[in-house]
Amino acid sequence: MRSHYCGALSTTHIDETVTLCGWVDRRRDHGGVIFLDLRDRQGIVQVVFDPDTEEHFERADRVRSEYVLRVTGRVRARGAGTVNPAMATGEIEVLGKELEILNQAATPPFQLDEYTNVGEDVRLQYRYMDLRRQQMQERLILRSKITTAVRNFLDGEGFLDIETPILTRATPQGARDYLVPSRTHPGQFFALPQSPQLFKQLLMVSGFDRYYQIAKCFRDEDLRADRQPEFTQIDIETAFLEEQDIMSITERLVRELFSAVLDVELPEFPRMAYAEAMERFGSDKPDLRIPLELVSVDDLMQQVEFKVFRGPADDPAGRVAALKVTGGATISRKEIDTYTDYVAIYGARGLAWIKVNDVDAGVEGLQSPILKFMPEEIVASMMQRLGAANGDIIFFGADRADIVNEALGALRIKVAEDLGLVSAGWAPLWVVDFPMFEADGDGGLTPLHHPFTAPSCSVEELVAAPAAALSRAYDMVLNGTELGGGSIRIHRAEMQQAVFEVLGIDETEAREKFGFLLDALQYGAPPHGGLAFGLDRLVMLMTGASSIRDVIAFPKTQTAACLMTEAPSDVGAAQLRELNLRLRQVREGQDKAQ
Ligand code: ASP
């Protein structure tokens, strides 16, 4: 129907007759001449109708915002004073000859150029309208470019795109499963995959060597922060490669993406052990653009009477750490109170601080409510260790190590953002040498990645000291966001069984849940490993969007609902009966499902 996209027209098309299809972005009547801004996925062009074209002019007069038009006309240069430098097509316009109204449109629920005034729920309810906005079009176009570049790269490296089932058994990745009742097996359920993990491992057992899939994953989590119940992974698995090889391929993939799509050459990817990342940044996904670090002062605080610090310093599970903020002495008492509330979210029971006014004047030159609890020489040693200078503020965390790390780790980012200390650009890294397990809070252990991750020790060593075991896992981090994570997998049944045992999964349960995996490991499973990238997060970073919802065409809300289709929804009694389901609580007005 069209000869060109609106946004693709330029001065090279002057004097050509073109046919365009698109939506009316704006209509203006300038005393007898009608200006229509016509929009499609490439952009906007101005079309002018004058009364000479009679019936077409009349139609142009009738159109309203978001009508769908087909216009034929001649491209011409705009007159001197009417060039619009703010518009990509601003040097030209189309003199309309024919206009066909392909469809009318009701008054839009919001003006597309005023979307910021409407709540996100209205945007999500009318998502198809929201997606007409240029910014959303650009983001989804970039997303498509990214997936195309991923496919091209992996195809070039000999990877095969193989689909794995959506209706399957639970594959644990640490979240709740979405369940689907089976009609043909009354009382039984499929689980939607939290990731294709076990299938991709089984493909390695089958000999496919290099697999990838751009895969939908489903996790029924409480949607804290920026999560979606269904999201997309670039899922990768290989056999006969060591972690160095896998890291090198996936690093090249990300480099290639940034270079092909954004024309950005990423810097080196340093490698950092998990323990070091926690010690220095309180996080296993440190944002290396921020020049602030946590410094442990436990040894010094073991020498003070001040209980708040002394207690955690003496406790092997505790930590006392300092965060020095260069130039932070300008932070007001009121702002410190706000930061205190902020760290409380992470469980911190307070936020001690010292302002450095004159470092040469000893304690006299410092300002803080906690100085009176500390001997002068301890304060002096601490100032020295931290390299404190005039104008700095030092914040402290003293609690269980995990609370201190989370709280000061989060504070580090917040303060840096508030004070404009986050440098521009890209700071990637690999985090390696993760512990195999972490405490689950009930005295047991839970996998830090997933239970199929290989430890870097023997079965005997693992069983003897599971809490001390490290894994062969690696995470790729970019600007404080985990882009992807993976590991070398367990490929021997005895090791897999040992890990299940550590996790408190006995043989019967292991057989029942993972019998197929344990069987497969008996039939010549090769050494294998892989990684998965979170595509949504990657696109978010690459487009500069602030939420993954802004790079997903039809995302769900924080309560895991789709406002447009109103899913999830009630189902009728007949459908429930067919599935052998009966609801325990039937809401008022809903069909009884007995
Ligand atoms: N399946 C893992 C995840 O989704 C990634 C991997 O180990 O490859 O987190």
C-alpha cells in the first residue's frame, strides 16, 4: 500500500511522488491550508493539503488524531523560514494530492506526546496506543536488532537453536512455579519452566554440543523491584568447554552486541572473586562506575567498649565496615536521617557517621555522635586506614555481615547517585568463585545458583565442608546489573547425589523429582556448562530505559496482572470441572464450580 515510510523521507526524495500509510499524529488548520503530521514506525512527516485538491482537502479537514491514512503526494523542500530542525524530516514536506481514510479512531485515552501525565496503569491498559510512541517504537526496534545480532553471532559460532518445552516439570531456580492443570491426567499439573536448565543439559547429553535459545522463563516471585513473572533469557549451553572458554565466547557476544547495535567498544572485563566483591562493594554485582568502597574495621572495633560496634566485630558472622564518601561532609543532618531510613529497608538498625572537618586536628577536627565511645588512637588508626581527608563523611555499618553488606552496598549506590559520583560509560566485570551454598535461614543450606552447578572440589571435600565449598559459577555484571550467570554443571551422578544430600533432598525425593536427570547422567553425560543472559535487562541497559517494563511489548504489573487483557481472569464452572478443579473460595458473583 505504501511506497515509503514517513520517517524515511529526506531531501533526496524531492520531486518524487510517494504514497505513505500511517497515523495522524497532529492536524492543524492554518487558514485554508491543512497540515497533517503523519506517523509510522520510522518517524513523522508533514503533509500539506490545500483547497485545490477539493475532495481530498475536505477529507483532510475531517481527520482527527490517530486516524489511519493513506496519502499520495509530492515531496518538496520546505520554504526558508519553515524548516524544522527538531524534526528528522524537517527540511521537507509532502504536498498531498490524494487522501484515503483507512480507518477512523476514537479520541485517544491520552495524547501520545503527553504520556508522562498519565499513570503507567493507563499506559498499560491501552498498551497498543502507548507502543505507538516513538520512544517505545525505538526501544522495541532496538530489542529486535539485539536478538538478531545474538542469533547471528551464535550461529557463526556453531550454536544450534533448539526449542524446549513450556509445559514441563518444575526446574528449580529458586522461585515458585506457575502451574498448569492437566485435563488428561486429573489432579496432576505441569509447571512452566523457570528456565530451560535441565533440558539444555540433556541436549548436551544428546551430543548437540552448542545450544542456544531465546527462551521465555516463568517465575512466580513476589514482584519486588523490577521483575516480571515471564521474562526472556538468552539461554546457552555447551559441552567439552571449560569456564574460560564459555566466558570468552559470551564476553565476545556482549562486546559484539554493543559494538554492532550501539557502536560502543566495551572496556576490559576484570574478574573478581565473590568474596572480594562482597568485601569491597557489599554486593555480588558491584557497579564499578562508583569510586566508593567498603572497608572492614572489625579488628579496630574489637578494641572499643562501644557495644553497637564491639558486638558484631567480635562475632564471626558479624561485620563492621566503613564507607568513606569523598566530599560528603556537605550532606546535611536531614539527609543523613533519610539515609538512615533507607538502610533500615535492608535491616540496618542505625547509621553511624563521622564528618571530617580538619583531619590534622585529630578528634577535634571530627564531628560525630559516636566519637565519645572510641579511644582517640583507634579513631586515628581508622582515619589512616580510610585515607580520610577534609570534607569527607564516613558511614558505618555494624551488624550481621549480610545486613551490613546489603545496607552499605545499597547506600554506596544511593549516595553516589545523589552526589553525582557515578561516572559515565560502561563498567563490565565477571564475578567468579561463588560459594556453592548459602544459609537458608532454617539451619539448612540452599544453592547460591542452582543445584546443578558443579563445585570446584571433590565429592569428599564437598560432603566434609559444604558451607566452605566454592562453585564453578560465573556472573557477568554491567554497571551494577547482573546481565547473566552460568556455571560448569555437574556431569557425574555421584556428585549430583552428594549435592542433593547437602540440600536435604533424600534419595526418594531426588528420584521422584530429578530421576530423569540422574538417569541421563548414567548414560555418558559429557562435561558441560553454559550461561543465560537476561534479555530484558540487557535491552533496558542498552536503550537507557529505567524499567524492564519499558522494553517489553506487553508487560505485567507489579502484582503480576495484565491490565490490557485483564489476565489472570475467572474461568467458568464447566472449564474447572473439565480440569477436575474445585475452588476453595468462590468470590461473590462468580459461577459456583461444584
Ligand atoms: N539456568 C540459569 C538461570 O536461569 C542460568 C544458567 O545456569 O545457565 O539462572
